[in-house]
Amino acid sequence: MNVRAQAGELTAAAAAFRAVALLAAALCGCASAGAGAGKPGQPLPAASGEMIPVDDSSHAVRFEVPPASGGWQNARDGSARIGDSVQVEVASFPLARAATAASCRDTARARLSPPVRADDEGVAHPAPRDQSPPRDPGSPAASLDGPRDQTTGDSPTATWSFTRGNSSAAVRSRWAFYPRGADCLMLEVTGALGDRFAETVFAAAARSFQVQPLSPDHQREVDLFAGMGFLERRDPASALERFEALTRREPEFAKAHFGALMAGFELGPQAYARALPHGEASLKAERELSPEQRQLALRAVGVMQLAQNRVRNAADTLAELVVRAPDLAEGQYNYACALARLGDQIGALDHLAAALRLDASLSQHAREDDDFKSLRSTARFEHLTREKQADADPGRQQQKQP
């Protein structure tokens, strides 16, 4: 029985990924990015009576809006356009698998709708809302009061409209959803309740909305960031889907294999057989992983190989790990497990001793570990585990003091 790294350490894996996500800020789930239409406050070009084209290069979409009497201005660092008190934005958020317009809408509604709980009689009631902004980076931004007066439609695409805000300043939001692979693109038009110009803008923009294909480099960054986001939100199943889709398109891309490995590791033993080939593929790339990423991969792959009874492979993997991270008790312990199962008693006892020097609390685990059953009859094993168990026992520590 090996010592498995804590699942919480996968946050470090996601952080290690962040260094390679060059477009992370621009591709943040549901964070609006600006079109190439000028700086904040700069009016969009328009001809009277003609539709105005908007080319959002960050999201790779195009659409049209009607002229505004006061002209259209870029706002919020170029991520939004405002004209006659109507605001237009484009945002995105990821799904685990191929999206449809309807599945995008369903996901957005589920994330923004108040949770439902049942009372003692089984009657469903809205649960109290968490009075904090949505923490999920994949959730479309919303007001804290929740949507009301909702309507949906399916032409020209899946749409969802709702009202929020108090009655004296109610705002009507109109969302249209468009799929691109496993990502959802969302057109949002917001204006005061009853504002007819907002309805006109939404109809024109939704009807003319065109989703452009991403370049391979751009799509790679989108997939990487989506997988990272799912890992950080503790949704490893969705992360695994996104990373595996990327490995199918780019079989030699080590960071995608690394992401699939980390997702499978967090899912636990039931996903080891699926994730292990990705881990082994990631380790074949000497230069594509950072030292931190390679160490994480060695730890995960070693644990999985032991669990899959590929002991010789595990020993080779863990031998590299203990060289790279000699002060990692978990690595020393797991390497001792592999060596003991291979019949190398001296090597196993040496690395077990190193593990117990680093973490005396492992002594009890070692005494009960079937991987060390071949060592239990040796005097050195008995001495190591009893001595370190005494060191780890605070009560016995106090008894030793004069």
C-alpha cells in the first residue's frame, strides 16, 4: 500500500499549468474580452441608418448592432459597448464535452438559479442564496438577487432573458448562446426594463452573430485554461474530458497529458488505468514540463504504477523522484514499497529509513503495510518502525524527558 499524495496538492498542479497559459487573462471563463474596435471611450465607426459591424477578435466572433443616437462607445477596457444606455458584451465559459446552444443555456441557468431544498414534507423551496458573487469562473456574471420574469427562445439560437434589480431600477438581460466545440459563447445585451432599443439591438446582434474557428494555438490555450479551471474548481471529471480531447488533437503535447494525469489522480484509483498512459506520455517529454510539473508527474505516475501492479515501472519512476526530491517522505516511502515488492530488502529498508527520518508518523503505516510483509521478520525493520513510532508519539516523547 503506497502513500498517496493529498488531493489538495492538485491546486499546485493547476498553478504550475498557469505559467504556460499565455492567454489566460484573455481567455478567462466568461470574462468578456474586447473587440478590436478601439480604446475605452472611443466611438465605434458608424454610418447613419446602417448596421455597425463588430469584430471581437479575442473571442473570434462577429455581429452587427444598429446605430445609437449618441453613438456606440467602448467601455470596461474595451470589453463592452454602450450606446443609448444599452450595453453589449460577449463572454465565454467551458463545458466538459461538445456543447450545443441549448446545453449552454441550460448550464447558465443552472448556475444562476437559486438552489432548491426540500422541507420536512418533501416540498421543494428555494434555498437561501449565498450572498457572495459566483465563485465559479465558468459562471456568467450575475446580480445577487437572481433572475426573475424569465423567458426562453430557440430562434435564431437558444436565448434566455430575465429581469433583475429592484423595481425602481430594474434591468433586463438578454442572453444568446452559441457553441464552439466544448465552449459556450454568450452574447449579452442589457438595458432598462421596457427599453425597446435594447430589444432591437439584441435581435440584430443575435441574428447576425457569427462564430469563427480559432487558430490551433488559440484553441490549445482555450482547452488548457478550461482544464485548469475545472481542476481548480475541483471538477476533475470535466478536466479529464477537456485534457483528453486536447491530447487526441495533439498527441505529442506533454502539458495536455500532464493535465489528464492530474485530473485522473484527483479522481482516485477508479481513474488510474485511464490516466496512467497520459502520465507516462508526459514524462517522455524532458523539456516541455517545468521541474515542478515533472516532480508532480513522477509522484502521480509512481503511485498509479504501484496500484496497477507495474512494480518494475514504478521503481524506475520513483528512483528518479527520490533523486529529484530526496526530502520528500512520500517519494522515499513509495520507492521503498516498490523495492520491497521486487525483493530488494536492503534498498527497501534504506529508503524506508529515509522516509521515517523525514516523517516519523509513517512508522505505524509501515507496520501495517502489506508491501513490507517481506521485511517484517527483519530486525532492522522492527527497530526502524518501533523507534520512529516512539518518536512520533507525543506521550512517549514526554516520558523520555527528565
